[in-house]
Amino acid sequence: MADPFLSIQNVKKSFGNVAVVKDFNLDVGAGEFVSFLGPSGCGKTTMLRIVAGFEEPSAGKVMIGGKDVTGLKPNQRNIGMVFQAYALFPNLTVAQNIGFGLKVAGMPKAEAQARVAEMLNIIKLPDFGDRYPYQLSGGQQQRIALARALAPKPKLLLLDEPLSALDAKVRISLREEIRSIQKKLGITTIFVTHDQEEALSMSDRIVVMNEGRADQTGTPFEIYNRPSTKFVANFVGTLNVLEGTISDAASGTVKINAEEIGLKGKLNGSKSGDTLSFALRPEAIALGRKAGNDSSLTGQIADVHFLGSVIRVRVGIGPNMVSLDTFNSPNSPPPAVGEKTEISFSSGDVLVLH
């Protein structure tokens, strides 16, 4: 990437003897939407606060627009920030909340009013300027918080789990709006979330964080389909993990519950007799034989859950349990619990875990 807009270089952060961020590096291009994804305590919010200037790194530096901002205060970095808590001023109207930063910056009143009106249109609440926060829903309040952050025209937008306090339906709607607004304005954005679906649906790239480190950085397609570590494979998406024994390392053959499958040279130095863990996404598995699938295993139906358009089936294969989804068909009843069955998949879809 030539001339990244945001560059995080060798950043470390410790609180006492506890290392929270460990040698973090990331370049973000102008207009890019990047998500920090990971479980609680992985360091993602601390890293965001370092970019914002609320925390000082123990080592390393932060560059914004080619300028070293590591020692600058938040109000000197030209950033907008939206928090999980809406943090609106309850005694100010919607318009006054959105225009608060403009007033502090000394923008002329007429210009500020025009900018507030523009932001209300962008967030699709043009007639809400005279209302107060208590008169708004949670989703509307978070849109106002977003408009307030964007009103001063920051070069960088930071979002710290802004959707986690909202119910599921509002969350889906608002994440689409946030992404649409971000694309329209072309603003470089860092989004912190522990929700994999949010990260996969919104991001240009995802940084999966684990214990203060970036385990993997890539596009949503790469993160989901080509996880580089066992942690990423397990954290992002639903995963079936099976164990087998390498019966012939030269040919890439693995034995699972007395049956053999080929893994096409994916053993990465393992030798015959070694125990191997490998993974399959549910959508890569078919119930019964399917054209194009070169591997199969036999098992027994353990559970069947009817979910409307989809039927979720769990199949026991020896000590392994495999989940897969099939589409509901009115003319084809689901399999019965206890029924013997066969699953099939392509060896190319197998992920070897290390």
C-alpha cells in the first residue's frame, strides 16, 4: 500500500506488568473501512484509544496523513469518535448536539446551521432537529452520535462497538446505514467489534485480534475462507473440528474413525502416525453424496433442528460431531435421529489446523 493514511507502527501498551497490546502494526488506506475484531480483553479498544489519543503507547508510533500524532491530544488529531454509549447531551436538542463540535470550533452560526441540516439529511432524520435525546429510540440516538462525530469533517472516524447496545433488527439496519454513509463521505474508518457478522458484512479488511496481537489481517473473504491460525478459524464463523490420524503422509491420507480421506498435500510437514485436527465449514458439507465432492464419511444422525427454510443437522462420526445445514423441501422430509447417513465434501475445502 503506497502512502497509507493511517499507519500504526510497532505499537505496544502495558498497564503495569500486563501487556495489553503487543507489537501491533497496521497500514490503512484513505477511505478504507477496517474492523478490529476479537473477544473481550484482546486489546482492540485499547488500540483504538491509542489511535484516538486517549491512551499513550508504551512504545511505537501512530501516523495520520503522514504526520506523527503519537504525542498529540485527541482534539489535535482531526478525528471523529462514536462510542457504545451514545453520550448525547440530554439538555440539548438534536441539532445542538450535532452542532456542538462546530460551536466549540468557532464556526459561524449560519454555516454551522447549514452543516447540521446537511448531517440530518445524511442520517435520514431531517425533521428531528428540535427533538431531545429522550424522545428518540436507541437507533436514532446512535445516528445522532454518528452525525455529531462527522459534522466537523474529520479525516478519520473511530467507532467503538457503536451497535452493541441495540437490538438485533436495529443493529442490522444501522450497520448498513453506517457503511453507506462511510462510502458516500469516503472517510477512513476504524470499527471495533466483537461481532463477527458485523465485521464480515461491513469491512474492506478485518484485523482479528487475540491477546494483544493481530492474529490475521485480510479481507472478509480471506479471513473466513483462509484462516491462518486455529484461533481465527474458531472465532470467525461456525466451524466443525475433526481429529484424525495420518495413515500415509506421502499421499496425504488421514484416517477418521476407521475411514480414510485424502487431504491433497495439506499436511505441512506432519508425518505418518501423527494426530491431526482439521476443520470444515458447515456450508462445505453435504448430506449424502454430491457431485464434485471427492471425500465422504459415514455416521449417525444425532440431532435435527427445523429452522424454517433451513434444517440444521448434526451427525456423529465416531467421537466427532459435525454440523451442516440443508434447505427445507416440502417434498423431502428431514432425516430421522439415529438414522445412518453419509456426509460428503471436497478435500479442497478442508482447513488443516495448527
